[in-house]
Amino acid sequence: MKFTKMQGIGNDYVYVDCTRENPIADPAALSRKISDRHFGIGSDGLVMILRSDRADFRMRMFNADGSEAEMCGNASRCVGKYVYERGLTDQTELTLETGAGIKQLSLKVEEGKVRSVTVDMGAPALSAAQIPVQLETVDGAEQVISQPLTVAGREFPITCVSMGNPHCVVFLEEVEHWSIEQWGPSIEFHPAFPQRTNTEFAQIIDREHIRMRVWERGSGETWACGTGACGTLVAAALNGLTERRATLRLNGGELQIEWKKDTGHVLMTGPAEFVFDGEIDIE
């Protein structure tokens, strides 16, 4: 099987062009195999690029543990770069079918190379039922905004958002030395989240800058999460901590996120890069 490894600010996946390769019989098992950083290729998961009868292309993505995710912002940008630079399209405005619906991609191209991609991530879902999160909120509020969640004897104020996949955002005074390996899994598997959750630990730098670390559902701490960055900006704006546009600094780099007031959609802009091509025996 031929593959391409790509990364978006350090969020790395193995990409397989299923418009040219044979179908993958068991993508969940393959994702577990290739994601291993000691015995496999090493990645945060597997992304399959497919044809679509609803959009220009379709993306399916699997986490390192084999679970299928609805959406990944960094992977969406990489798919945009892949299909353009590998000659699958000559269009700079694309539609991409995902498990969270159809997303619009705008490619910034210079001298035949995709320098950055803006993804219209759609409108965030904010009601507890949509995310989903099962939590008894203060005053019976429908939205989970700065609501208390008790985890392993400690109470956290959480704000929950869905960007097509569930996110739980925790604002802290400082995140660089935060014990993410301790608290990430405890929140991911908390019974309040029936589908588990991605968890963002965020520090407000100023009203236009946020530092964020992410514990991704099914993958652990990753260097970046596009949907997580979007969810964090929405959560910060809902809590009055930032404007509706900010730069988010993740372990692997920066993303520009804007929550449009007129449409309610969230726009994410950032880079995408090829790492290497290869071939692996999947038998």
C-alpha cells in the first residue's frame, strides 16, 4: 500500500489516496498498526481520501486506537493540499465530505504550492444534547458554559462545544506544566461524556491570543487539534475572555480562528505540509 505522511502544525496522519489505491478492508486495525511510533510508521492516525457523490472529495479518519472520528481540522487542510498538489483537482475552492458534514476549503496557492488552507468548519453546536454531554447544569441551563465538573475529587469549570465532534474546554492560569497525562484521560472517559470527549486545556494570553494543549479522544496528547482550536475560541468568546477572532498557539504551531458573527460559522486557517511518501506491506 502506498501512503503519504503529512502534518498540520504537528498533528500528523498517514494519508492513503483511495481514489487510486484498492479499498482498505479493515481501516481501524490498519490505523492501530501504522500509528505505533515504535513498530509502525508513527502517526496520530489514518486518513483515507475518497471520491464522493456529495462533494468534491470525502475524508474518513481513524484515531491511533482505531476509533473513527467525525472530523479533524488539521487533516482537512492536509487533504486540501494533497488533492491539489497531487493533481486530483485544479480548483482552489473545494468541498470535502466528512463524518460531520460537508466542509468548504479555500486554498491559498503560490507558485503551484498550497501555502495555507482555510476551512469553514460550520457553526458550533452548543446544547448539551447535541455535543453530547450528560451533566446536571446550574439552573438547568441547556448549554454547558463554565459549569462545574468533578473529576477524581477535583472540580473543574468546563465549557463544552461540538465542532462535529465533542470538546470539553478547561481554562487554566498556566498550561505549560499542566499534568495533561493525569487529567486528560480522566476527563475523556468521564461518564458525563457518553461518546468520550476531546479535552482542551487553555490559557488566555490576551483577548486575541490563547495558548492551548489538547488531549485528543483516542490518541492522547497531540501537537495540534483543529476542531479543538475552534472549540476553544468559541468557548473563550462565550465566557467573554477573548474576541471572536484570535490566534491559538498549540504545541506544533499557530492557527488563526474566527467565529463569524453574521453566519455563526467558525473559520480555521493554517498550514499543511508533506513529510514523506512510502509503501508498506499491510498483509
